[in-house]
Amino acid sequence: MSNIELNDKKIQILEVAEKLFSEKGFEGTSIRDISKIAKINVAMISYYFGSKDRLLESLIIYKTSDLKLKLENLLQENIEPLEKVNKLIEIYITRINCNKGIFRVLHFELNSKEREKSMTAFTELKKGNLKSVESIIKQGQSKGVFRKDVIIPLITPTIIGTFFHFHMNKPFFVELLNLNTEELYDNYIKTTLKKHIQQTIKALLVYEN
């Protein structure tokens, strides 16, 4: 499944599925809904993906495999540990911000027992990404830059959780911070919010002076 061959029709189906999953939820979207908007018949979607769960797995792989690659490449970069962590945060924020729809579905809708089987792909991906985060932090620990008592599995939820709290309360923050256009809102995420998260993670990782 991870090396799924993607032709234009499959990509079209995945893009429509992402849009509908993020608007109507996974449970609230049917293969028929996807078929109608993608203008591809139900039988063809079933032929390509089998089931809605398998379609979701393909969507996860399609949307997140480049994140895995970026983290693995970052691991190899010869830069200071803190700079590496800052880049890591930038990678996460950029990816989530570009794919808000699917990330919202993944993190908030699919943590139920029934979904567990179909979420294997996502779980494996999260484990792989955690390994990269772990390696980056351990590099910093071995250089004596990062604290030894860091709870590494909680670093990613701190990054993602802060982003999503901000995004889920968009109308509140738009009014509070005068982010009245999409451009202002988006810019705020890329600059101020990103910097705030970097400072938060730095405070967790670095020894106090």
C-alpha cells in the first residue's frame, strides 16, 4: 500500500475525499458523496481503493509521506541541535497548515477503537516520525545542550496541540488579533505562532541559565 501507484484519477479521488472528510467528517462522508463530486463512478473508486477505510489509508500515505522524508533528511543535517529542532517545528507547522483538513480528521475523529485497524498506516507513520524527533533530541542531549529529563513523546503533541487549539478557535483569534484576511491569518501562523511554539519547545529542552 505504501508504494501505491497514483494516476490522475486516483489523485482526484484522494483530493475530493480529503475535502469531504474535513468538511463532513469521516463517518459523515460516503463513497457515493466522493464519487458524485469527483465525477468518477462508485465502482471505479471501489476498484481503486476497496473500501472507505483503505481510501483513508491511501490518503494518509499520499499526504504525509513527504513529512517522513523531510524529518529523515533533517536528521542528517549538520547543524546545531536547537536549530534542528526549530527546523523540525517549521516542517510540522508548514505541513499541518497545508493539510489542515486531513490532519484534523486524523487527530480528532479517528482515535476510536473501531478505527484502530484502518489507522495502522497512520500509527506506523507516527512511530517513524517520533523516532526521528527522538534522534534529533538525543543528538542535542549527547552534546549536553538539551536536558536529560525531556519527555520526548510529548514534544510532538505540544507542537500539534498548540497549532490546533489556535486553528480550532479561528474566529476568536481572528477577532482578538485583527487577522481579518486569510493572508493575515496565514502569515500569523507562519511567523508569530511558529515562533511561539519554537520558544515553548526551547524552554522544555534547554537548561535554564
